[in-house]
Amino acid sequence: MEKRVAVLQGDGIGPEVTEAAVRVLEVVARRFNHTFQFDFASIGGEAIDKFNHPLPEETIAICESSDAILLGAVGGPKWDQNPSELRPEKGLLAIRKHFDLFANLRPVKAVPSLLHASPLKEDVVKNVDMMIVRELTGGIYFGEPSRKTAKSAVDTLVYTREEIERIVEKAFELARLRRGKVTSVDKANVLQSSKLWHEVVEEMKKGYPDVEVEHQLVDSAAMKLITNPGSFDVVVTENMFGDILSDEASVITGSLGLLPSASVRSDGFGLYEPVHGSAPDVAGKGIANPAAAILSAAMMLRYSFGMETEAATIEKAVETVFEDGHFTSDLSVEDGRVHSTKEWTDKVIGELDLQFVSN
Ligand code: NAD
Ligand code: IPM
Ligand code: MN
């Protein structure tokens, strides 16, 4: 197959981890006889510096002519004092909205050889396999009015029934392909938007009698995510709760540097990016963990290109490299070797090569 991928590297460790993902994709393309054309474009802080805009027209045009988007991360202290329209994060929100990427899928799966990298007990994390389904183009991130003066500030949390229905449907469909359970997380004891969310889930579950549904309030869900993460299968929630809960869930796996994500709409077009940010504290040192970016590339193959075997091959290579005792410095493991971003990516590529020799 021939596919065009827009690569938006962004800021901080963004370029370091996307470079790793592109290298892995190049190997996969060679091995499976695909052609991936990579078109690089600007987003975030680097786009502000070059074009005075966090999401330049040219970037949108490149993404529109692509089959999928691979993104690194945006943001950093250099732009933190900018007015809100000229913040790197605005570019990320704008691209999600422009392409209507309402469904953000964030899988959280314990890696057997990394159980001891989590600060949680091995027994608690060992069987974790959940999918956080985060609504991505609505809620408090986008509601109007949104403004601030010296004396007061306002943000608006709005959800329409249609916005809730389409993300909840996505969660139900995913649950059917997994263990058949949906946990809907809201704050229906306080928020009107959550009451509507709760009602919609109750109505829609009638269409999915094969799926078990539970509701949890976000505060206790945050607690259960740590005390009993194995009890979750699909977690569906609104934009901001999903943002917070997914960073929390990264603790289960041992590092934020391990969590990939897919932001998709109904026709399969999608943007693929790590859950983590630009990590200014480690940027430029060549030590970032590229696993989240590489696994995001695998999700792109699976969800946008229908290349399940290729995606699974990447995931297996990543897992084997961990099993063989190769890590990056964010993973606090006692035994094993700590590598730079590039060396660790070389190990994954070596593993991909080995898989082909043995097949
Ligand atoms: P962050 O995710 O960038 O970093 C949090 C911590 O995790 C840091 O200590 C960092 O070093 C570590 N970390 C994250 N990813 C890592 C990796 N791959 N390898 C090794 N260590 C890793 O969050 P933050 O520090 O709160 O935010 C920094 C900037 O990133 C901010 O400007 C924020 O707005 C932005 N951000 C962007 C995205 C995105 O582009 N999708 C996501 C989150 C935050
Ligand atoms: C994420 C990030 C973004 C979000 C920021 C950078 C706008 O935290 O992708 O999780 O809040 O969605
Ligand atoms: Mn986040």
C-alpha cells in the first residue's frame, strides 16, 4: 500500500520521539512492501517562531492531503507567557477540532517485564488492560465564553447530546471487541453536563445488552484507578476528566513515556500522538523514551491503514526489547541496561529485523 503521513514533530522531545517512530515505520514499510511518504510540517511553538501561528495554513493543507497525522508534542517554557491565541497548545486543540477528531483512544496495558517499574504493587498492576476513551473536541476546552480579566475569569463546559452519543457509541463498540465492559466516568452529582452524559449512557446501553455498564464519579474513579486498575475495561469520559485520568493511569505502566494515543473520527482518519507532552526537563538530551511515539505509529497502522499484522509486529518488538532488559532512563528499573533514545530505537529495529529472519 502507498500512504502519506503528515509528521508534525512540534517542540521539546517531540522531534526526538517522532524521529524514532518514523525510523520504525520505514523498516516496517520495507519489510511489508509498503510505501510511506512522510511530509513534515510545523505545529506548536516552533510554528509560532517560524510563522507566528501555532497551526499554520500550510500545515493544515499538508495534513488534508495525507492519510494520517503523526504528532510529537507541543509546548514549552519559551511560549508559556504568550497570549492564549499564540500558545503552542492552541495549535493542538485547533488541529483536533479542524479534523473533528472527537474520539481519543488511550490504551493502558501493563507490560509484564515492567511491572516493577510502577510505584504500585506488582499484584495491583499485573493484569491491567484498559482503554480510556476520551471525548476530545468538546467540553470545557472549547466552550464559549472563555476569557479572563484581572478580576475574574470564565471557562464554559458545554456538551450536546450528539457529542455525547458519538463518543459513547465508540466506547460501546470498542467494549464489544474487548471484555464487554464500559465504565462511564462523570460528575453527575454536581455538573449539568454530566447529568446529560449519564442519561445518554443509560439510554444507549439498551442497544448494547451484551455490554456491562457501570457509572463512576470522577473523584472515586481516580482512586479506583490506582487501587483496582484491573477492574476497568473501557473507560469513557469527557475531555478534561480523560486528560487527567490518562496521565494518572500512566503510573500503572511505569512511565508516561509508554502511553500512545489515537485521535480519530468516524471515517478512520486520525492523528496519532503520545499521551505525554514536550518534557522540557529532558528535551535535547537524547534520553526521552520513544515507546509512546512508536506505539502511536502502530496505532496509526491499525486504525487508519487497516494494517493489523504490521501494528502487532511493532508492539511485539517493543515488548521483546523490554523483556530483554533494555530500558530508557525514565523507567526506574534496577536490573537492565539504560539506553539513549536512539540506542533503544535501534534495539526495536533490530528486533523487527529478527522477527523477519525467523518468519
Ligand atoms: P510532560 O508530559 O511533558 O512531562 C511530564 C513528566 O514526564 C516530565 O518529568 C517529563 O520529563 C516526563 N516525560 C514525559 N514524557 C516522557 C518521555 N517520553 N520520556 C521520558 N520522560 C518523559 O508534561 P508537562 O511537563 O506538564 O508539560 C510540558 C509541556 O508539554 C507543556 O507546555 C504542556 O502544555 C505540553 N504538553 C503537550 C502535550 C501534547 O503535545 N500532546 C501533552 C501534555 C503536555
Ligand atoms: C494532552 C495534552 C493536551 C490536552 C494539552 C497540551 C492541550 O495534555 O494531549 O493530553 O490537554 O489535551
Ligand atoms: Mn494531557
